[in-house]
Amino acid sequence: MNQRIFLGEQTVHRVLLMVTVGVVLCVSPAYGQAKRRGEVEYQHRQEPLAPMGEADAQGFYDFVTRDVELDWSYPNGNCHARAEAVRLILEAGGGKTSKVWLFSESKLAPFQAASELRLRGKPASYPSWGYHVATMVGGRTTGSPRVLDALVSDHPIPLKDWLARFDCNNCVWFTTKSNVYNFNNSGAVATGTFYRCDGDNCMSQHWLEEDLAVLDVAAHITKQGTHADLVSRISNIEDCFKQSLGNACKFPDAKTTYAPFYEKRLEHWKSYIARVRAAQAARITGASAD
């Protein structure tokens, strides 16, 4: 089974209540203010990452953004899948990672005027996000991690600088262990429960591989310059191509046209992720034997 992970006493449910009644948790994406006023202490939080040299961090970044066929061009969703793929790849190679999550008030409070995350310096047409997640590696010193996120920066970036790239109102950020995959929603609002992608459903139904193939087909269709309505929302693409959802597709012609491409990318990711997980398991087994 997929293991649901709950926040401790300071749960996202508590955050929902605090934001709803108007308590400002994070009035600025600045690192110092967010940590002092808005960070949710997560009971499964990973210990601080060990220091990593700048060259090693850049090497990791280059590998996951250039050498792996991981799409970073489509910005409308599935950041959790990118973050999970990055962490699996790096951990299979012996790296230590964790994840940073940034939630907008639209994911924390059920009111219509809730704002979303926006990247500073982007045009008004650039998508806004209800949340964003990325993988972190160690920084120059313990407790100063770097974020690997090609949607935000073209190089590994210190966490405080990553946070500063976002324009957010009443946002909340926190860190988790690397194997936290995604969170549950009630409607459009986060429930406060998270889950991993190491259980029966996720593994047998290939949730991660499907999510990565969805990114690939979304980027492919976008580059074709067709079906703008389809690619405007990642949920449209998921409904058409993700078999595990079983939802009705509103764009049957596009599904027929691009289904072969999607299936090809899905098979690629099934093979690739299986090899990565095997390498990760072998490394863990070898470390235990030592």
C-alpha cells in the first residue's frame, strides 16, 4: 500500500485554519521571514543535508537537466514528478537529497480571492501555481542546501534565493524527506496528508512514469503549436492519456493523434525508472552489507 504521511502537531490543517482566520504566515518569500514566521515543522523532516561542493552540485544539475530526457519546458504542472525523478536519479548515484515545498494560499485556504505562486520576472501569461516542489542537495555548509530546479534557475541555487524567486502572498514553505511524492486534496485545497511512490498502487500502475510521460506529451504538443486548449491545463492531458485515472477525455482527436507518442514515452520511463530503482536498491544493499 502507499503510505500516507501526516504532518505532526503543526499540520497543514492547522495552517489552513490559521490562514483562513487571517493570520499571516509568510508575508514575503524572503528566506529569513519565511523560516521565522511561516515554516511548518514536519515530523518526518530529514536531517540537514551534508555539505556538497559547488562543482558536484553543478554536475548533478547538469546531469538531470541535460543528460536525462526529463522535460523542463512545460511549466503547467507535475513538478512533483520532476522532483521525484531527480531525487531517484541522484540517490541511485549515491547523492543525498530532500525536498522543499512551497504552498500558495490558494492551496491552503478555501476562499475565491486566494492568490497563487508567480515566478518573479516572468510575463503575465506565464502560469501561476498552487504549489511548487523541487529537490535539494547539500550546500557549502550544513543547513544551507541548494535547490535543483530548472524551471526557476539555470544552475543550483541556494534555498533562500529559490524562495526569493517567487511572488507569493501568505505562502508557506517547508522541507520533507526525499521520498515524499505528493499530497492529497479535498477539492482544490490540500488536506495535510502526503504519500510516497513506493507502494503497490504507485509502483504497479506506474504513477511516476505516467506523470513523466504526460510532461513529455504536453511539451511535444506545445511545440507543435496545436491544441492550445488541451495543453493549457495539465489535467486535460492527464484525462486523455493517464490510464490509471480512467477519466473521460475532452479532446478525442488529439488523443488519437498523440497516443502513440505518449505510449512510446511511457515505455521509455518505465524502463528508465526501473533501472534507476534497481541501481538505488543495489546501492542500499551494498551499503548494508558493508
